[in-house]
Amino acid sequence: MGVSRADLTPSTAVLWAADSRRLDCVGTCALTLQLGDVIQTVQVSVLRALHSPLLSWHDYFDKLKAEFPRVFDTESTLRKMTGEPMKIELTDDAVPHAVTTARNIPFCWREDVRLQLDELMEKDIIEPVEHPTDW
């Protein structure tokens, strides 16, 4: 790619792999990328012992938010789906594959969880289930 160690700026970022291993960052540099008519300058981290390129969601998240603002809107109320109601059709031989009981919530989190559940119920996102179900 035409980048030498002299072109790199030391990085203070700590990067982690999906398997929780810390990635060894040699440094960073700005690269200008072009695909067709689209030209974008991005900050690139150079990692030691990485055998394939990784794309960071940081580079594209702002663009996605700008292109699809309603999808990433966290301020307004949840919109109802358009179209026909969702219907899940099971095959005749479908059976639950695991039956588990509710897990205890640590005492120090209970009030926060209760507030979140109450908020989700007020917004009609969830509804209480007072009885056990097969599924």
C-alpha cells in the first residue's frame, strides 16, 4: 500500500480482536481510498501479525446514520411496523429445544432493570407474561 513505518503515527488506542485478544498496533496513518467516483480519507491502524484486513465500523457508522436517520433515531418513540402483522409459522414437528427458568438479577441491578422493563412496557415494546410457556 506504499506505507512505511516512518509514515506511521504512534497510536494510543487499545484494539481488541473478536476473541478478546489484544491486537498489537504498530501505528496509524491516514489513507485516501477510492471506489469508483467515491473518495474517502480514513484513519488506518497498522497491526502486527494480522493476516487479513479488518474494516472498522467507526469509518462507516456516521455515514449510515446520515443515510438512514430514522433507523438510528433514539429520541422519538418507536414506530409501528408497516405492512401485514408478523406471523411465525412452525412446522408440524417443531418442539422447544431448551426449557430454562428465569435467572436471578443481581440485587444492585434490580431497580435499573425494573425501570427499563417499565419503560419498554409503556412504549408497547414488550408485554408481561405471567405464566410459563412451552417456548
